Amino acid sequence: MFLDVATNLVHLYFGISPSALAYLDPGTGSIIFQLLLGSVVGGIFFITSKYELLKAKFKQLLGNERKKDQHSDDE
């Protein structure tokens, strides 16, 4: 009941308000699309580069441990 009344009031408010004379340039959609696409690609690049850096650090850390183990086996 309350939801119906609230919905009707919102429709009434927007139905009788004067026009805003707002204008969206046709290129606005493509700019927003480029922004979203660039953000996604940039985020993927950032995450991938940090992942590769972390992987290299672990390889370096574990690689040193393996070399120490191999040297102790040789003796």
C-alpha cells in the first residue's frame, strides 16, 4: 500500500516538473564507453604486472632455497 502511494507520488512529481532543457551530446556515450573500457584494461594490466612481480619474487626466494639444498647434497 505504502509502496503504491510512494510510486504514484514520484510519478506525479516528475510528471508535472518543468523540463530541464538538458542536452547530452551524441559523443557522450562513446566517451563513457572508452572510460569504462580503459579502466578495465588498465586494471587488468595493473593486476597482471603485480602478479608477475610477486611470482618472480617467490621464484627468487624459492630458487635460492633449492640451490642451497643442492649444494648441501653435493658435499
